[in-house]
Amino acid sequence: MSQMPSKDEILEWISDHPTLTSKRDIAKAFGIRGAARIDLKRVLKELEDEGHLEKRKKTYRDPDRLPPVSVLQVSGQTPDGELLAKPLEWQGEGVEPVVLVIPRASDPAMGEGDRILARLTEVRGEAHHYEARLIRRIGTNPRKVLGVFRKGAEGGRILPIDKGDGKEWVVAADATGGARDGELVEAEQAGPAGRMGLPRARVLERLGDPSAPKAVSLIAIHQHGIPDEFPDEVIAEADTMKPAGLKGREDLRDLPLITIDPWDARDHDDAVWAHADDDPRNVGGHVIWVAIADVAHYVRPGSALDREARRRGNSSYFPDRVVPMLPDRLSGDLCSLHEGVPRACIAVRMQIDAHGAKIGHRFVRGLMRSAATLTYQQVQQAMDGAPDDKCAPLMEEVIRPLYTVHDALQEARRRRQPLDLDLPERKVVLSDAGKVLSVSFAERLEAHKLIEECMVMANVAAAETLIARKSALLFRVHEEPAPEKLETLRDVAEAAGLVLAKGQVLKTAHLNALLHAARDTDHSEVINMSTLRAMTQAYYAPQNFGHFGLALQAYAHFTSPIRRYSDLVVHRALISVHGWGDDGLSHEEEARLDVTAQHISETERRSMMAERDTNDRYLAAFLSERLGEEFSGRISGVAKFGVFVRLDETGADGLIPVRSLGREFFHFDRDAGTLMGSDTGLTIGLGQRVTVKLSEAAPVTGGIALELVSLEGETMPKGPRAARGKPPRRKLGVAKRKAASVKRKTERGRR
């Protein structure tokens, strides 16, 4: 192109090609060469000065974009009756964007002037710029109930499933939402109490059969007492919050920090960036930035938000929903590090040497702007040679340097020797209707390990800083295994022909040697599971007892304050010791850290149990359509009443009742962890390969019952079992002598 493009043409190019916005890209697009590039640079500078463009490093961006979660005000209707809204926090200098609200059938009625919190999707080629889906109306927080709908002559009633709520809810004929008798429904209060003092309700969603998959997580939430409704005062307080400004903060908006999360992440509370260290004293070293959402700015000690966050302790995650620690206004909006939006943060700049050892760090309270919201899969594909349009411009400046740092951190990790368990995470995939589509093992990518190591290092830096400043804080504690649990693990290892060192101070390196020896053998899964069972459960404490599993002397949770109250306490402690403001750790909080630590340790366990129960129910629902089929698996546990089997295909755990094992009596040896047949001497123990038949799968309880078809390739005898009773003394004596012989041989081997 021989002529310099107009400013409008340049802006149109940048808008249509958001990943090709460097000066070189623009010059290439318009055929600008040689000295004409100087004129292009001048035009771009003018656009920047006029506020049409924002320069970030070597690229230009349109600043006039809304965050993906925004507060809107309904402003009117189109001629077709569709709702229009305007953003209340518009920061751009261009024309205010038009937002079209796309209501769902279950959404409440909305009218002009209503303020709403909505999730936005940018659109092109339409009269409007964004489409919005309602999250909720601002300032409204109707009470909700989960229960069984019972149809009546004039509508019906809802019987809450919560044992603590014995009062029924009245549903008018026009508020049933088409619910049928006996269905599980979610409803909200529709007005003041009516006749007999019963509250009125409107059905929001029909969940069908109470035993159906879509009801599973809701039932677990209620059964375990997880608070899933925010009090009105908490919602009102969150709705008054405004985005934090630059005052009192370090400006980090030019740093190309990016978030890397699962594809289905509901919030983004950590961002990273790395580059080579230019300090001549650190040749071959690196600098890592980890920026974390500044939740403490919004959730102040003693506030309604703080009391509710502490009560919940943490967010709870289920395959189909999240019960957040903080309301949507914070967790999905102001505290979420959305792409291209200024967000308050507390960041740590860490220096590491060429071998991955941290040699220095400093914390800042800043204002950042995420350069990109990426997924683990996106980043991994980019590093594997297939970057998409979003990753391609970030490869050299952002993504490759992160992987270079990862190599150094892996070297440091190998020296430190944290516990190296190989236990793939199960992933339950649901349809929109809540039906289980598949159950598989989540893929473990290098991108996951990269972020994990960055977060561990940031957590260590937080603990070290607060210890050095003699500040109160909450440590993440993981104590070493109890001797009796280690002895059990040692017996399992020896039964598999492996050795766990004895007679010395236990280190994670000893356990890793066992795990690595079992790798790629038939015993790998059993050794990993048995090692996990030998571990103590991690917890929070104001005293530092170290973290055995990570092989660290001091460790604190700093990187997830949106979903963990412990991290919020650590943030407040950092604010106090740096003198960043009056929203730090209060004296009242310090005085009750013991109580807080115990409480949030309990809420964490509560969430884990609810999440586990939910997954078990989903697995049972998934398998309930495959009754009578045979599956391969491995024995994962042995008890007096039966044998637990972990299925290869899904990782589901099922029980083979002892009464169905065969026609003989089975003697349980607690020390050896085996069941032995009184007639045949058949021994069933941990780690053995089995083929089983699925006889029962109960979605309501999550129970899975199995029948043993073959053990280590040998078909089990069929037929009714003999009458119950004690085994013949002769057979029991043989079994005991055999066990004693094995024990003597084992003891001689240890010497």
C-alpha cells in the first residue's frame, strides 16, 4: 500500500485482528516499508495519546472493552421487546457499548432501572456489542429451598430435604414451573407467608427424580451442611463494592501477566510471568512474578463479608456447580483477574538462580491487567508446536520463558524430593441435563506442573516473609506419618517384593524410592494408594510444624484467597507487616487464630467429604446402566466384611461382600490384610488383579456392589456357599502356621 492508512482504518484493523497488533503486523497489513514506518509510528503514538489505543509492550489494544462479568442497568427495550442494558462501570473513552440481555425461562422478570450482575459475551455484526446472561439482580437475595414437590388441588407444596427445615412451602398454581408430583425442585421465596404461616415459593428449576444425577450435588450440599445461600447483608455489602484504583499501589499494568486455569474455571485468582534475570550477579537466573487477587481490599476484618467467608472457610467444587466462599460480585468479577481489566493484586517478585533455587523475593501491593486468560490445554498445545491465535503473539515474551523457568524449578524439585505420588484425578463430565456422559482420568500436563511449582514457591515466600517479620499467620501443616501406618505400608511393600527403608529418620526421598521402584509394575497403584493412606491429613495451624509431603520447613497458603479463608488471613498479615493500609490483620483476628485454624480445617474436610460423596453418586449413576457387565480391576482394600475393588475404566470403588466370595468360610487376617479360605487356602489380598461383575449401582447412596468372577486370571468356583460358622480348626491352624512362617521369613529378610 503506497498511501498511509487513516486512523479509522488502523483502528478497524486492530479491532478485527486482536492477535496481530504489533507495529510490524500493522505495517505488513498495509504494505508500509522503509521510511514510511516512521510515519506509522507517529500515527500510532497519536492514537495512543488520544486514548483510542493502549500500548502494552510491543502491541496495541482497544481499551474500550468490558470485563466478562459486569454490573449493568436495564435501560429499555428494543422495538421487538428485547431488554437492553448499559454498563455501570464503563472506563473507556469511546462510545458506550450496547448490551442485549438474553433471559432464560427461569430468570425473574426485569424492568427498566433494574441493576443486574451478568456474564457478557462480545458479539460482532450486530446492532449491540455484547450479549448478557443474568447471574442475579443486584440488591435481591430471595431465600431458596431444595425439596420434593407434592402436587395439590391449587398448586402444591414443597417438602424441604434439609432435616433441620420441617416447615413446608406453599406453591401457587401459576408458580409450579410444570413440576410433577414427587420431583426434586429448587425454589425461591415468592412472597410473605400465607395461610397457616407457611412461606410462599416459586419453582426455579425441576431436578426430576431425587435420585437423578442433577440432584446429586445439591443433596450432598444439604447433607453436609455446606452454606449455599448468602445472607442479605452480605449480598448488599458486596454490591456496594467498586473496583480498586491505583492509589497506594505499584503500577504493574505493563507486565504481561497471564492466567492459566482449567477450561471450566469459574474464577481466576493467580497470574504469572517470568523472564531472564538481568542482574549480573545472577548469571543464567530468572525472575518470576506471581500476582494474586487482592481480596483483602474488599473483604475487611469484622465485615459481613468477612464473617460469612470465615463461616464457609472455603469454596466447594462439584461437577455441575460451585458453592463459592464469596458472592459473585467478588468471586466472578472484582476479585477475578479477567483479561484486559485492571485488577487489584498482591504480587511477589522472586529471583531464582540457574538451578531453580530462590535467592530473593519481595512483595508489592499493585494494580495489574491480565494480558490473556488461557487454559492449561491451550498453553501445552502451544509449547507442543500448535499455538492458537491467542497464544501465538505470547510465545516468545511470555509462554516460552515460563517453560524455561519450569525446567529450573524441576531441577530444584528433584533436589528437594517432595512426595511423588501418581494418583490420577477422576473427571466427571456431565451433559447440560446433568446426565453423566463420561468418567475418565484427568490428563496431567507440564503446564499443570509449571503453575503448581510457581504457586508453591510463592507460598514459601509468604511464609518466610511473615516469619522474618515475626508476624502471626496460619501455616499449612503436614506432619510425618505415624509409626503404625508406616509399618502397614512396609508390610504391603514387602508383600509386593519391594522394600521400604527402616531404622532411620523417615524422609520423603525414602517413600519416593519405593514409589519409583513400583512404577510400571502391577503393584504401582496399590503402593501409591497405600502410601497415601499412610499420610496424615494436612491442616491449618498458627504454629509451624513443617510440611512433610512437600519437604518444606515452612509453608503457608497465599495463592487462592478467592476460595480459601486461610489465604485471606495470610494476605492481611502481609498488608500489616508492609504497612500497606488499615485492612491488615487485626488484633482480634490474631487472638483467635487457633480457633480459626481449627474451624477452616473442619470446613475443608467437610467440603472434601461432600465432593467425594457427589463423585461416588455420579459414578454409581453412570454405572447403573451397565448392570451385569464385567470389569477389570485391582483389589484396593480388604476388610472382615468384604473386598474393595478399584475398577480400571472409571476408578470407581466397589465392594465384593464376603458372603459372595465362595462356598467356604474366609478368615480375616488384620495384620496381613488378607482373607483366607478355610477349605482351599485361597488368599485374597491387596493389589491382586480381578475380573468382577457389576451386580448393583445405587445413585442415591453411591454404593457399588460387585461379584468376583476371577482372581489373578483364575476363575472362581460357582455355587451356594456352605453354612456360616467358624472354620474347621484344622484349616484355621494351617492358616495360622502359614502366616507365622511368612512372618519369620520376612523378619530374617529384614536383618
